[in-house]
Amino acid sequence: MRHNLGDNADGNAKRAPGRPRSEPARLAILHSTLKLLAQKGFPKLTIEAVAAHAGVGKATVYRWWPDKAALIVDAFSNSATRRLHFPDTGSVRTDMSQQMRQLIKIFRSRRGKIVSAVLAAGQSDKSLIDAFRERFLRPRRQEAYDTLRRAIQRGQLRKDIDMNLLLDSLYGPIYMRFLIRHGELTPKFVDGLCDLMLGDANSRAVPRKKSRASVSLASGKNQ
């Protein structure tokens, strides 16, 4: 079954009524999840242990997260999101390359072990892979779409380009190397992917209109 990562999520889901969320408690739960995950691993991590370590009741955790899978993915995403925003440099190749370089830094760090554990366990735990796709991949994908749309407006990409195929072609090899480990994740590897998929993107950009002064100088009228 194919899962759509397109423009369906608006991020405005309503929260069930109850006491307002406490940001310090939420952060304590997320930090405790990461710490215990590193110590115990995914199979032995429990909501009860996280709640005790964070100093909150188990009901507080379940009020915000439906299960362990959602909690783990949110904990990882919270720790990585700020580094994974897409820049807007005016060059689609640069925008994608910079974000992809940040992604491989995370995959090569200790947090990469969380991702590999989630993806491995997710092969037999549908709720876990669903949580990873919806809570981590989808928000990144939406930002990537915005980046590609800006490139289309600048004339750097074709208007009819298949954005899903382009993104899969850019990020698929990263996940493959991350999981199969047949090669290293390096900035050079990212540059190679961007050259392959976006190498001529900037050459298709719509040229900026020259000012009258520039045209005059170029034609020698002011000389």
C-alpha cells in the first residue's frame, strides 16, 4: 500500500479537551525518552519508565501521545527539527544540498541510532513506521515541496516536474547508505547527488532583467 506524503497534513488537528499542556513537562518527557532509549533500546523502553524518569504521571504521557511509537518519533524529531529546515538562498541546488548535509550529520551522530532502530523495528511494527512517516518525514517533505515550488517560480525547475520522484531520487540513496552501509555518508556524496539530479537547475533560471544603465554600458553608449 502506497502512503501519500503529499499536501494532506495541515498540522491543525484538534487536541482533546483537558488540562492545558505544560511545556516544561512535555520537554522533560521528550528528553527522558531519548535518554532511556539510548540506555534500554526500543524493545525495553516503556511509557511507565519514561513517565517516572520525567517526574510525571503515566496519564500525562498518554494525554499527549497515543503510544510509544509516536512518543519516540516525536522525541527524535524535536531534537533534530531545527537543524533540518530548508534555507532559501535563491539556488535550489544550494538549498537542497545544505539541508541534505544537515540530515547526514544527524544520521552519523548518536541520534542516527534512533532512526535505524525505528526503521528496523518499524518493519514489524506498523504503528512505529506510520509514526515515523507522519511525524518526521511528512513535515520535512512539506518544506521540501515549498523549496521546489520556489525553484519552479524562478525557472530553475520545469513546471511539470514530478516533485515526489525528484525528492525520492535525492533522499533515497541517503537512506540506502544509512541502512545498508555500503558506502559512507559524506558531504561529497551529497554534492554528487545534487549534481546528478540538480546539476543544471541554476542554468535554467530565468535571467534577471538588466537595468537601463547596464544595457547602456554593455552597448558602449556611455563611453
